Amino acid sequence: MLQPSKSPLRHSNLINGEWMSAAGDYFESRNPAHTDEVIGIFPRSGTYESSDAVLAAKAAYPKWRLVPVPARAAILFKAAELMRTDKEQLTNLMTREMGKNLDESKGDVQEAIDMCEFIAGEGRRFYGVTTTSELPNKHAETRRMPMGVAALITPWNFPIAIPSWKIAPALLCGNTVVFKPAEDTPACAEAFVRILLEAGLDKYPGVLNMVHGYGPEVGEPLVNHPDVALVSFTGSSEVGKMIAMQCASKFKKYSLEMGGKNATIVMDDADLELAVNACWWGAFGTCGQRCTASSRLIVHEKVLDEFTKRFVERTAATRVGNGLEPGIEVGPLINKRALEKIIRYMQIARDEGVHLLCGGEPYSRSERPDLAKGYFFKPTVLSAPDSKMRINQEEMFGPVTAIMPAKDLEDAIRIANGVPYGLSTAIITQNIRNGEIAKRDLESGITYVGSCSTTGAEVHLPFGGTKQTGNGHREGLGALDIFSEQKTIYVDFSGKMQRAQIDNQ
Ligand code: UN1
């Protein structure tokens, strides 16, 4: 591991309002499109830094919980404004650090702006209910209460948007935060944190802390720390399961957003041109590295051949490369491990007898010398009719999608539902009846009907999945329920001791 140096590339943790270097090693963040480029070096923190950050957040909590909610919201409004001003710079940094193209990075920053504004707006609502009592001269009301220190653990695929999904509502509700960003995108995380500080959080040291490092070394001590009340995690099912078990044994609240194996159904009445474009975007946008990505395309057998032909043509024509360059549609995978995982799955596909329609391998040096220093993989289409095959059941998180035929709508829905996950589904159809049946019968937290595939969720609606995708929580509209607890308050002004369920019978 690298040792700290005086390099301007060296970054720090944020603890109690101070930028603190770590006691130990550092790790690098490199451009996945061109690994010679070091984006920055970041503290490889551990239990010590995690614990310091939790204690700072704990100390800041009593004051922060009493700051009026609209005043907390004002910081988020300001952060949105600052992000608008810095949009180009943030976009550029994101493409360099994460690899997606400039349009998509800009969309990620926009999603964070939208979320900060949406959640800030909630600060002027923050409603509870007031209601009557069964007893005279008594009424009742509810109020959202903060919970204390929230540990927020975020992935690299939406390096600013997803941190905003968690940090904005956690802070609005009056919690203080320890943020552990993905080790693949620490520079984007720091940029977002600096914006929040500039927006006014700098006046409240300890309210937002950030600790860089790896999951087992930072995430795990945070999850297990007795002063952390609440954990919110987006990432792999494997890690989510560990977090669930650790939180359950300590009676902590936790929200998990994990894998997907999302299906787009293409019906025989679909406009095929539109279906091809929508499926291409759902499968290969963000290099397939969205938990909402369409990794399964279930196509009505009447249009299977024609759809497949056109879809493969479109996929083979994908402009792959460094996302900073104009016109590039698909960038690299995030890191070597991700690339190796896809290569492993290609072997599994071969072993399962899957027919490869295009892609299936990384670019060779002679084919694309310009991509030799990045983690690029050819956009891949498989013909994999058996929906129980591993490649149709397990999340790969890369530019790979499988086409499978369906006899009719019922068959398509059965195939779509036949996976352990339930994040997003889509049906491309012009038939209202097909659409209504799909809305009713597809087992997922999100369903798209009409002309779009499985990606493209907007911040003001609930985001989350069924089955093994999550544990029942919803981000976006629903996030306040994650980051607060309801308190029920009874007010008795009768001047008497009244007994509910007894004195009024
Ligand atoms: C994710 O991949 O974890 O709906 C989030 C979408 C984006 C969010 C994806 N707005 O595809």
C-alpha cells in the first residue's frame, strides 16, 4: 500500500469538521478507462477512524436534532444550487473516476440536484397526523423523530446521486451521519461532501463525517458500532445479507438496496424500432452497471427473430470507449474484479450451452489499442432460452443481456417473475390490456409500461425492490420513513385520569 505523501492527489477523511489524514495506509482511485491516470489517493481507514467519526456524529446530534427542519432543508436547497453551478466540473470528475460517459455523469449530478431539492421541499411539509381520541378532552398527534447516528454506505455506480439519496433525507430528518463511500469513487464522494459543507454544513462540525476505505475495514466497524442507530446500504446482496444479520442481532434499523435481474418484456404488438432502442439503453447504459439494468429481454416468439436481428445489429454498433470523448456510448467496467467477473460468467454461459450472438470478450489489443489500459468488455447479447440458467438468474453487473422467448404474455410474466430479485420490470407494448396485466402481475418494486425499459427512476417516487432486492424500504418518496421514527403523542387536558378502552365503555 502507498504511504502518505505531500502530493496534491492526497485526500483525507472528514471527521468533526476537520480534514484528517489516516494513521495507516492509503489506496488509489484510478480512471477505469485509462488506469495510468490516478484520480487521487485516499486514506485506507479502519476501526479507529470509524469510531472517531461515530463519536463526532454522536456529539453533534443533540444540537442538530433541534435545528428547525426548514433550516436543515435550506442547506440542501443551497447544495442543489451549488451543484448546478459546478455541474460541468462534477460531471468531468465523475467520468474520469467512474467511467460512464459525460451525458450519463451529468444525469447522475442532475439526479443529486433533484434529490436535494425534493427532500429539501419535504422540510416545509414534514407532516404528521393530528387526530381525535376516544376519550373526551384528549387528542393525539404523530411526529417524525430523528434516530441518532446514521451510517450510510454507498456504491460507485451512481457516485453522487446515491449518496444524495441517503445523506439528504438522513440530515433533513435530524440525524447525524457517517458516510462511507465506495472505494472506487472516493473523489466524487468528497466533491459532494465539500458542496454540502459550502452550503452551510460547515457551521455544524460533526453533523456529516466521511470515512474512506474498504467495507470490512470501515463499513463493518460502523455497522457494529453501538452508537450507530441506523444503517442504510446500497450494494451487493452478499454484503447486504451480512449487514442485515449484524444489525438484526443488535436491533438496529437498516435499509438495504441490493441486486436486480431485471426483465424487459417485448410484446408482439411493440414498435420494434422503439423496442430495440429502449432495450439497448436498459441493457448497456452505464455499461450495464445499474441495479435497474435490463439483463433479461423476454421477447414474444412472434417477433423474436426480427427483434433479435435488429438488437444484435444495434449492439454490435455500440460506440465503446473513454467516456470523456464525444459520441462514446459505453465506457469501461469499474475495475479489474468486475471485468474478471464478467469473463467468468461468459465461461459459465458457455458451459450452460448458451448461444453467443455478439460480444462475449474484452477487446484485444490489436483490435482496439486505445482501450488496452482500461477495463473494457464488448457489449454482449446471449440467446439463453432456459430461464433457469445461472446467467438468467444471477446478477452480473456488466454489459451483458440475454434474450429469451415467451409464448404469450402469461408466459412472459412467469419468466420475468422467476428470479430471486424484484427491483424493476418493463413491458413494451401498445396494448392497454397487456399493460394493465403487467402492472398487476409483475413482481417488482418498479414497473415501466409502454415504451421504456427498466432504468430511469425519478427521485420523487419510491425506489426499491421486492424479494431479495431489499428489505421493504423505499428511497426517494419513502426515504423519510427510513431515516425517522414515528412518535405518537397523546395530550389529555381533561384534568382527570382517564383510562382508554375502559372508561368510555
Ligand atoms: C442504481 O443502479 O442503483 O433508475 C440506481 C435508474 C437510476 C438509478 C439507478 N435513476 O436507473
